[in-house]
Amino acid sequence: MKKIRFIVVAGVIFSLVLGGCKKKESPAVFPDNLKVDVSSAISFPDLDKKKGLILSDSIISGNDLYQNLRSLVYISDFSAGMIQNALNFVRSQSITKPVSFSYIGADDQMEKTLVFTDQYLYRKEVWDYGLLITDAKMGNAFLMVWNLSPLKVIAILHPVAYNYNTEKQRNAYLKVEYGEDNPKYDKTMIVSAINLDSTDARYVKRMKVFFGQKGDVVSLYGNFNMPYAYVLSALEPRGRSWSFKAKNNVKEDIAVALCGLPKLTVDTVDKIWSDYSMEKVLKRQLMVLFPSMLDQDADALVSDAKGVAYLMGQQGFVANDADNPDPAKFTSSFIDMSDINPWAPAIIETLNVDF
């Protein structure tokens, strides 16, 4: 049998790294955090494939499938870290009251202006505080609006305006919505992005991912829309959304995940787990590519894509479906993800992020 190529790939935004700043003491008016952290079991970079996640083998392995998911989650996790770094920079300025001043960006030597005020009007809503950094040539670079009690934050970053030396994803807009007002979770975070580099099958163009932490467990779900992605054959119609839901025990560094590969036009969530479950999509594509393949052979090839995946530490995928590797850690309540679901891919296609 000729080699089977599985390509559902995404661009990463490593080149958007913003220089981190050590935190200094800052007045209580500024939040110190707007990020929900996850562990390597569900968020792990693919450092050998910075420009794309290309899989090619005669066997479709769970390790490869779920390394893709972990790398995609890493993109959203990393994006939130970039916005956290921008907040750390603001806190380092020891601002104590509403103020406006200009400065030269340390990374790009470009003139910036910072304006901080209270009673900030944003999207027809008055927030306790608002802060805007603009670049003299590129315009809006970083916006943050927030309420303190309960803590609720919206932050938007345009990387090329924040640091003109950014080499990739120059037109991207990244957004974090952080809150400590959800009765179901201790804290929540939604990471959204548009205008990611989407020139071919290797890149994500739009993404939206939810993180909700309760104790040591973080529930995640979301979509990575890839307009040029294909599954097994470059001849098939392009466009897939890597849609998923997962749970991550940060302390134990374990995770469970369930993935679907729907088309971008799918407008209902239920189809993600029925018509477009990872297992069914892969099997359909195999049968198209190899019409004479026996049904049981196709089932064997896609067996690692069936049902819930179990992930542990940096290793990632260890088992799936009914093969629970450690029932004491992967308890029935931890495995249960019936109360969380991603968005319909068609909704993500209409996603907009701007100032």
C-alpha cells in the first residue's frame, strides 16, 4: 500500500514573541494576571515543524493526531502569554493614576503613546478602567479594559504595531477575555485570533478557544479554522476546522480530549461528533483514496482516532477509547466532557477581532 498522507496543519506564531518584562510592584488598580495556564499534556510546541504540522506515514497514529491538537492548543496558550507580557510591561511602568505619555518601544525603537484612564467607554459599555497603547505609524497596538470586582478583562493585541520587528503574522489580531465571575469556574479565559498567516494548508486563519479552571482541572474547547487544510488527499475540497474539547489536570499533567474535523461550513455542533468525528472523517477519506480497501483494514488504520484520547505529560497520547491507562487518575468524572462543546465552525468563520 502506498504511504498514506494525513495533512491537517496549522501555522504557529512563535515569531510573535514579545519581550517579557519582570513584574514590579504595581497599584491594585491593575490586574496581575489575565491567563489560565495548562500543562504540557494538552499544550506542547512542535519545535521541529515551526512552519507547519505535516504528517506522513503508512499508519495514522494517535501520537501524531494528538500532537497536532497539543500544538494547536499551544498556539492559543502562547497567544495569551503574549498579551500577559504586554500587561506585565504596563505594570512595570508604576502607573498610579490616569495618565498619558509617549515613549520609545524597547523592541523596535518606534514612538508609542500610552493612555490610561478610568470610566472607560468601550463597545457602548463603561468599564472601571481602560488603557490604550498606540504606535505613531501603525496605530492601535494594545488595548485593555477591565472591571475589578469581580475581575473581568478584555485585552487586544496587534503584534506588528506593538513591535514593528515582528517577522510573521504581521496582520494578526489577538484577543483575551478573562474573568473571575463565572460560578462554574474559578477563572475563565477565551483566546481569539484572526488574520493569522493562512497562505496554504499549513496555517490556521481563525481560532477561538475557551479555558475554564476549577481547582487543578482546566476544561478546554474550541476551533482552529484552516481554509486550505485537507485530510488525506490534496485533491479533496479544502477547508477544515480542527474542533475539540478537552480536560487537563494541571497538577497531574494529564489530559483527555475528543476531536472532530468538520468542514468550515458546518453550522451545528452535533455534526462535529457525528458526521465529522475524527474517526469517521479519516475512514471516509481512506475509502475514497483506496476503494478496494477492506472495511476492517480501514478500521484498524483509524483505531487511534476513535473516542476519547488519553494524554500524559510531554509524551502526550498514550491510549484512547476504552483503554484507560490509569483509572485512578483518569476517573469517570474527569473523562466526562458532556457539558462542554466547541463552537460551530461556521460561527468561527464570522469571528472578528479589532479595537
